[in-house]
Amino acid sequence: MKRLVVGLLLLNFASAALAVDQLALDNRIGMLTVKFEAMQAKPDKRIPAGLLRQAQGIVLLDRTKAGFLFAYEGGSGVGMARGPGAGAWSAPVFVKANQVSVGFLAGGQKSFMVILLMTTNAVHRLASGSVRFGGEAAGTAGDVSGGTGTNFSSSEDGVLVFRDSQGLYGGAALKGGNVSPDTNADIIYYGQYLSADQIFFGHEAKPSIAAAHLARVIDQYSK
């Protein structure tokens, strides 16, 4: 009887811990949504509606960079894929980012990044492993859209990276970084293992209220 009681207590504790983690991940989606809206409210930072309409996938990413000489850089966020024919957005895949910087570096910087995956192949690259996002922002949205405003960089074919940064970070560096699915976060959020392909293309996960709101906000700024 005593073992049964202890087992039930442990089960309740584990369930409560899982609920807290799921809430924290929903809060992450909510914060990323707020940051996306704030970025779109800035004339010199917003992503043109035409690019958002064309994107086959999107990643919203919080990134922190800090250090002296040798830098730490990491981040977390969510990614979604668009259905065929400019269809609805998928449920979110949680993502993580890492980057190595070497050289004379000093300072700290927080960046909110929006990574547009302009082709289905780019979405598949994210689902199957990683998409490179390294390199400093260069150019303006006018270079790719005819609009004006935000700094962006093109890391690889079919990928556009937009940034809204705070803080100072300087120095020459060699960088190599990527954004990839965070499988542990997905397991916590969905209560089972689902691959990024299953979430993006298999419709095996239902968008949460927070994710559905994010999708509506993205569609709003795509008009």
C-alpha cells in the first residue's frame, strides 16, 4: 500500500512537472509572437508582406551572444511550415541554435531573428538536421523585395535571415552556426516523440492556442 501511495505521488509530481514545462513552452511561443509584432511595427525593421507570403517556412529565434576573445552564442525558438498552395501553418517545431565565434571579440548582444525558408527544400533541410544562419546581417530588404527597411542576410539557398538586435558586440570572427529541431522540447510539448517531418508535413500534431495565434499574426502581416 505504501509503495502504491509513493508511486501515485511520483506520478502526480511528474505530471505536474510536465504541465509546467508545457506552459513554459507556450509562454516561449507567446513571447516570440510579441517580439515578432514589435519588429513588424518598426518601419526600418519590418519584413515585407510579399516575402512573408512567399515563405514556405518560418523560424522565430531568440539569440544571445556574449564573451571576450572566445564567445558563447546560443538561442531557442520555434519553426512552422506552410501547407501546399499557401495553405495553413503547421504546428510548431521547437528549435535550438548554436554558433562558435573565434577572434578578438568583446561585448554582449541579444537578437531576435526571423528566418524565412523560401523553398520547400529549405524546410526539409531544417526538418532533417539543420539550416545555417551564421554571418552578420548585410543589405536591406530593398535588395530582395523592392521595399525598404530591415537588415538581412542570406545564409544559404532559400534562406533569408532578418534581425532586430540590442547591445554592442565587435571584432573580427570566424563563425559557424546552425538552427536545428529541439527534439526534447517537442517530446515535452506533445507528450510523445514526433519528428519534425511528422509535425511539419504529416499533420500529426495539432497547433496549440498559442501557436494558432502566432500563425494568425504572421498571416496578418502577410497581407
